[in-house]
Amino acid sequence: MDLRFSDEDRDFRARARQWLAANVPSTPRPAGGHSASQFDRDWQRKLYEHGWAGVAWPKEFGGMGLSGLQQVIWYEELSRAHAPAAHVSTTYVAQMHAGPTVIARGTEEQKAFHLPRILSGESLWCQGFSEPGAGSDLAALRTSGRIEGDHLVVNGAKMWTTDAMYADWMELLIRTDPDSQRHKGLTWLAFDMKSPGIDIKPIRTMLMDDHVNMVFFDEVRVPLSAVVGELGGGWSTAMATLSFERGLGFIADQLELFEKVGRAIELASELKDADGRPAIEDVEIARRLATIKAETMAIRAMTLADIAETDRTGIPGPKGSMMKLKVTATHKALSRLVSDILGWQFFEFDGNRNNNLWTHDFLWSWVFSIAGGSSEIQREITADRVLELPRSR
Amino acid sequence: MYLAPEGEELEIATAAADFIADALPIARLHEGGGSDMGAELRASLGEMGWFALALDEDRGGSGLSAVEHALFFREVGRQCGPLDILVQALGVQCAQDLTLRAELVAGESGVALLMPDSDRHRLIGGTEARYGLFVTPQGAALHDLSVAKIEPRPALDPANSLAIVSGLGPAIATRDGAQIWQLGQVGTAAMLLGLAEAALDLIVEYAKVRETFGKPIGAWQAVRHTCADMAVSNEGARSQLWYAATALKEARGDASAHLDAAKHLANEAAQFATDSNIQLHGGIGVTDEHDAHLLMKHAALLARLFGSRNDLLARLLHAELED
């Protein structure tokens, strides 16, 4: 066992820290709307122009080809510099999911068209996987595509589509074989959001925002050239990216949590309770803060252990689900605790995350433990793949 | 950067697992094997050099680090091994006198742990031990027990005997600094990790074979999901312990903070896993013949030592961490 970073990794950290100190935007990311997605495009463009785009992407596709450990360093430095967070950006799906899928399964034409646009921030993507009847159970999806000549004609509805109104492209998973069941007969499309026949309806959430949407498809024509991977092989295409991510899908959240606890401790030292005492002098508050600090240390250790292993073997382990369970539970405990520290300030919320980030975070904690596979699904995956218990379904 | 046992570390872990499973299998506690090491086992552990694993070579030890120390005591924990194995290894670190150190390394005489309890001490481990070790984060002291009054008490945890000590004489050896405390933290955290892993293994195996309502209980989500939660907390405790032990080995400035976190997470993981293991076993889980209660009782004791919850959390709150 060894905790030392190599000279190369330490040098990378120093360069990242120096560049970020000079280049992090001085204004905060707008809370939402087109100005937020424009902010994300501008920041992505800046990263691209200075050679910091595509940290996880292989060099041959324009990325930086960083090792897992160097990606950890990059996200730690982003968080430390209070740089725009990768996981709250409208570029997230393109960077972490759609791009890697095109790299893994796209044709040369698809790669040449999409990859540079994603890296430069020109293309924003959204994810069209979930449906009203297919959330955790994705393979139940029913949105259909029937072949007419060299086109697919798409009908149906997608749900929980984050930032659909700002996206240029959608990774769209549909059923192209009407007689197929479950994971068979699906197809993955690079779908142009300017296509006629789609209708985007925002879903108001308890966060008092409209970041998720329903997207309706009414006889929408998509050229067959938009199929990524095999026609009917969409499940395999959708899963291809998982091995690419190498368990790094939530890395930004994992490492940001470490930073957030430090800020919560500062906050508890500054804010006074109703009796005029600093919140941190309350024994219960202090112990809860320290408990969560220990959990975030464990999360960082788990992250480093898992990534160092994957860097060595090249094969991602089955521990991503365990990581998501721990990260979302710790995030929830932290935001609940900060709500106690904040006192009445906690209740002043107008839906703008920039006006009250902690209350926004508190509300977000349920999104985090449900989206991308709910905690219940993560426990199922852990029971199946890590513990190899008898199947429940 | 690598945070899992590798190379010679794995060899030591395997050797430790084989030796411990053979010399003190958990089954001994069902066979009237009694508590503590006992003189015979102590001599055989001493002969193998296990008490001197992390002792410097120029002091007569193997010169290995906190990492190997952790790997060994994880195996001791898995078999519900008595605390005095660890205390003997810590006593070895405290003994400055060559003759005394050689006597302890060889396991010729035993060391038990002294814990302050108002105006007297509790003694955990062999009542026939010749020495008592008192450890704080500031230093450690060995006392000769032959002059003290030792009153045996009944012990909840059958792995260790329990006594009250009064009239403790002056220390016969002392060592300043945090080193012995830190090795105690690594050792107890590792034993707790071993207990937590053993508890999860027991319930996972049982869940595959025990059937209710026509299917294995491991196919019911009420059981599966608790097992998954146990796996998550064990994974966190394990990763943090490897991190902390390696931080100690590399003499990092933040090692003590990582040790406090590791001990806290091991306390929590072991108590959660040993509790859940009994619950998910159902009725058989509360019987004396089952291992489940042995793991729970031992975890409850170890969670009090080398940093209980409140001490650990108080130190951790403002601790600074490095990259």
C-alpha cells in the first residue's frame, strides 16, 4: 500500500491548480435558464482552448487521456478552486456519457462530427432514457421507432430529461423491434433536438425549478445514420459507456463532498444559534459534523482505492453502486445537518440556488438518491454483483 | 498510490489467516476454550514473531509497518481473537529494557490492558498476565501486576477476561509519544474490521441456504438491502483503515486524523454488521451455539478502546488533512 502520488501526478496537480487560479470565472454560474447553459458552453470552450477538455477521453479523440488518479486530482482541484462544477453543468451528459458512447460504438463519421463539438462546448446533450413507465426499470421502455426507408419514425415520450430545452442533441434509447421484450430490440440514437415533431414540457419540481422535462415524440423522422452501434443493439450501446466511465461517474460529487464538509464546519463556527452561541459549540452539531467528516474521508479513501485498482487492472470493479449509496446518504446527512446550523436562513428560499445554495442542496439530496438508479436499485446491484446473493427478480 | 494489500503484504496476510484460523479458531469459544491467549498460545505466537511484527529491526523486531500490523490483526478479529494478543504487541513496543523486551517478544509472560475506571483500573485480558499496559495518545506505561490486587469479574465478552485492579505499583517501563496509541488504534480498528467482515460473510452464506416462504432469504429485499448496507459500511471502514495505516507507515502529518476516522468507522461498521447479522439470522442468531453473539460482544468491547466515539469525533472535527 502506498499513498504517494508520482512526480508526474504531483506536477499535474500543480499545473491544474495554477491554471485554475488564473482562469476560474469571477462571476458565479447563473442559477438556471439559457444564461446558465451559455455560461457552461463558455467555460467548456475555455477549457478546450487551453487543453483541459475531455479529462477522461483518450488522446486520439481529442481528450487528455488522464489516468483515473489524475482525474481525481483534476476534480479535487476544480472543487478547491470553486470552479464551475462538472456535475451541475449542462455539458455533463455530453462529456460523461454521450461522448464516451460515441467513442466506444460510433462510426468514423459520427466520431468526426460529434466529438470535437462536445469537447469545445458547441454541442450540449441530454439523456432520453427514462419514460413514464420505465425509470429504475429502464428495460421496460416503450418509445418506438419504425423503419421507413432510410429513416426511423419515432413515437412516444421520455421523462426526467434534464436540460432538454438547452440541448442540441439527445442520446435517445427506443424500441425498434415492436415484438421485442426487455433488453432486446432497442436502438441508441444520436438525436437532433431541432427535429420537427418533438414537444418539450417542463416538469416543475420541489426545488422550485424546471430543470427536468417530458419530451414527446410525434411521428419524428430520424435518419438511420443517427444509429450508434447496431440497430436493435441499443442496450449494449447504452452499457458500453459504463466500462469507459470506470466507476468515475460520480467522482465530482464524491470529491466535492469532502470540500463541502469543510465549508459546513466554517459555517457552524460563524453562525450563531437563537441564544447567540456559535452553532459548533452545540455538542450534537459538532459530533454530527465530525461524523460526516469521517464519512467523507472514507469516501475519498474508497475512491482512491477503487481508482488505483482500476488504473492497474484496466477493468472497473463492481463497487460503483456501493459508492453511490454512500455518497448520496452522506450528502443527505450533511444537507440535513446544515439546515439545522442555518436556523431560519434555511427557510428563505426562492428557487435560485445562488441565493441559498445549502437549501438548494438539501432539496437536491433527494434528486441525487433517486436519479441515475435509486438507492434501492443500488442495493439490488450490490446484493447481486458484490455479495452474489440469490436474485430477487 | 495503491490502497489494497499487494506483494509481500498479501503473503503476510495469508500466513496470518492460516496461522490464526488454526491456532485460535472462533470455534474454541464454543468448546470451553476459555478467554484470552493463555500461556501456550502466547508462546507459540511469540515463536512465530507475531508480537514483534511492527517492532524496529534494531530492537529485535521484524521491522514491518502499521500496514502489516493491520493485516495481522484483521485476521485476529475475524476469529474473535482476544485483545491481549494486541496488548502483548504494544507492550513489546513499550519495553525499553532488553531482557524485558525479549521476554515479551517471546511471549514468556503476558500483558493485559489497563483502563482507568474512577479511582481504580479495569484489566482486560489475561488475569494471569504479569504486566498491565496503560496507553494514552501521549504515551504508554507498563506496570508489574504482581504487586497489585486483582479481583476477577464476570465478562460479557467471552473472548477476554475482565478484572478490577487496585493498588497498582509504579511503572516499570514508559514510552512517550503517540506511537503505541496509534498502533493500538490500527490494531483495534483492524480487529473490528475483521469482525464486521466475518459477520457479513456469515449472513451472506446463510441467506443463500436458509429458505422462508419458498425461497432463500437472500432473495428477499428486506434481507438483501441490509446486507448491501453492511457491505457499504465495511467497504468504507476498510478503505479508511488502509489509508490510515499507510499514512502512519509514511509518517504523514495527517496520520493521526486518519487513524481517528478509521477507528470511528470501524467502530460503527462492526457494531452495525454484528447487530444486523444477529437480526437477519432470526431465532438461531440469539442462540449460544451460534457465532453471531460472540462477534457482537467482542465488537462492543473493542469499540470502547483506543478512542471511543466521542473522543474520536472531538479530535476529528478540526483536524487538518493533506492531499
